[in-house]
Amino acid sequence: MRKEFTFENQDKLNIHVYKWMPERDIKGIVQIAHGMNETALRYDYFARKLVEEGFVVYANDHRGHGQSALSIEELGYVSDDDGFHDMVEDMKQLTDLIKQDYPRTPILLFGHSMGSFLAQRYIQLYNKDITAVLLSGTNGKPKSLLNVGVALSKSIMILKGRKANGKLLDHLMFGAYNNRFKPITTEFDWLTRDANQVQAYIDDPYCGNVFPVSFFYDLLRGLKTIHKQENMKHTPLHLPMYFFGGSDDPVSEYGKGIVNLYETYQSVGVQSVTYKLYEGGRHEMLNEQNRDEVIQDLISWIQQHVAI
């Protein structure tokens, strides 16, 4: 069973939430943080598989995304201040609502792509709320070239404002992602080998848009914030962590970024961190040709590492 509701965040914006519920005893909660330029509803298949295993699933459309955006025209405009931080705060508010309904039930945080970076920051700030973290299509410490993107986006904002078109940043970040897959059929072939899933993404008006420049500025600064040494020290060492992705995912530098992140958390002393790479998989392993295998691996990891 799926239902929808909204909550008002600290900036008086209505955040749209989807909730999936099992008709059996509840083992735990999975809170999903979706990726950039998509919506929480794209996780419906994954959520239903989790429900079959006895999990309640919550997933909100981040501000500036999906039905949490003020309009189609406003897609990608997240905040007048720090959009990365504000999305994390919305996730925390949703967690608090979950805890009101299920005060003694373990909450697992799942983040994909941008959502995986939000989740990394979340556990630095609010590590007492979460029982385990699962990250998809993620990456580790950003390269120094990221500073160029921060400087460029800041310059554009100074000249044209936070809502200025981010086409140049979009091209710099994503323009080369299809290079490994030529000849290509669409500009989003890098998402998955499943052509039907790629087409569904293209057909969704809430997906694949060009976001304003402020989105890139806030996101890139957020990536830098995560890996500051003083922030990494706040990572809970007892928290079980599982990372996964495709060996052909450009976001994770074809798997190298996932290994980098694994080694980073090991180096700070995280006691239980695991990763898995799927040969030939692209960015969205939950929408890949072998997604049932991927989901079963996730469920198996939860059963092995989380007391539910």
C-alpha cells in the first residue's frame, strides 16, 4: 500500500512524501534520499520489494524536485541560501516524523547519487537517528578540479543571480558521461543499459532538466564540506555502511569512487563498511537489467548486518 502526504519545512515549503507500508509485522524503516533531477516516485519498484520483506519505506521529493518544487519552471531551484544543507535538514525533519510514528523501529538511510552525498552529510550531523546507511551510485573525496566548478558557478551567480541558467555547469559535469557508451541513442544512456528505463526517465517531466546555477554551486560546496577532516571525524564508527554501483558508472568514476569512499571510511575507523560493484552496470543499479539481483543483495546485507 502506498500513500502520499506533505509536511511544512523550516522555510514554510511543502515537502511531498511517499510512504509504502506492508500488511504484516514491520521489521524496519527505510528512508530514501533520491538523486539529482529525479523524483522519489522512481523508487516505487524498489520500495515495493522492501515492503514484501516487511519494511516501511518513506521517500520525499527534495525541495526543488518533483512535487516539492513550486512549479515545473522552478525545478532545481532549491533554496535562497544553501540548498545542499537545506535538503539535509528536510531529511532530518522527515526522520523526526518517522520516529513519531515508529519510535522503537530501526531506520535505515538509503541514498542514491546526490542523495548519497546528502546521506553522508546527514550522518555527520545526526548520527544517532540512523541504524545503517546504504549508498548507491556514490563517490569519495572530490578532486581539486571541483574548485573550478565552485568558482565558475559563483561568478555566474554574481553576474546573473542564483536563478541563472546552469547549462554551462550542466555540460561540464555531465557532458562526458556518455563517452564510454558510443554509439548512443539518447543523452541519458549513461543511466542504465535498460532502454525502457532510460525512456521512462526522458518522458518524465520532472527528470532530466537543466538546473539553475545555484544548484551546482551549493552541491559542489556540499561535496567539499563532507570531506573536510573536522566533519569526517563526526562519522559514527559503529554505523554499518554498504556502498554499491556499476563498474560502468561515470558518477563513481567507473567504480573507483566507491572504492575510494570505502577506503576513506575505513581510514577514519568505521567498523563495518562493505561495497559491491556490478560488472557492466551503469549509474542506476536499481533500474538496471539485473535490478532484482541488486535488490536481493541489499536485502541480504541488511539481514546480515542490521538487528531487525
